[in-house]
Amino acid sequence: MKYVCLAYEDEQELNDLSQSEWHALRQDTLDYVEALKKSGHLLATHALQSASTAASVQIRKAEVSVTDGPFIESKEQIGGFFLIDAADFDEAIRIASKWPSARIGTIEVRPVEEGLSMDRRYH
């Protein structure tokens, strides 16, 4: 089953890391990416640019509204994602718990829906 793992990070906390701390975290992440690729669990991964480069789009009453930055103001922002293939939710949690930035941020794990339900969006 596929799971998307969203890596929430505090941009300021990452910016406050020393150069050596950043390099260690980066290398740990690259090493884990390679291990997940070799095990066949990793399907895709991408880091995202700062939320300050984002725009949030809404359509209400046929009007398009664009807001700079993330829609919800919070300390943590989505810094990236990785898409994995795991046998079940427990395995997905184990994989996410080893992602290096989980030590300073949060990894949200969600099952991927392969298609949209005919009945309703969320069950």
C-alpha cells in the first residue's frame, strides 16, 4: 500500500542549525533515502522551497483568491514529502519514524487513495 509522508519543519529551527549540524542532518537524510530506495520502499521524494515562496489559491463564489505564503499560519510548514510503499500502516510508521528530520520536526503519515470514492470524499 502507498503512503505519503509529509515532513513538517520549523524553518527557523533549521536555519539556526550550525553548518556541521546541517551537514550531518542532510547526510543522514541522503543515506536514509538510499536505504529506502534499495529496500524498494521509496517511490518518490522531494524537498520543497520555503513557504515564503508559496501561494494559496481558493475559489469562492466564482472568485479566485490568491494569498502569498501558506494558507494556515503556523510555526511548522511542509518542508517536503516522501511517497513510500509499505505492507501496512505500522510499517509506514516505522519507516517514517526513521526519517532524520523527525528528530526536529513532525512526519505525518497518510494512506494514499488510489481513486476518488463515488459516495463521498472522506469516510
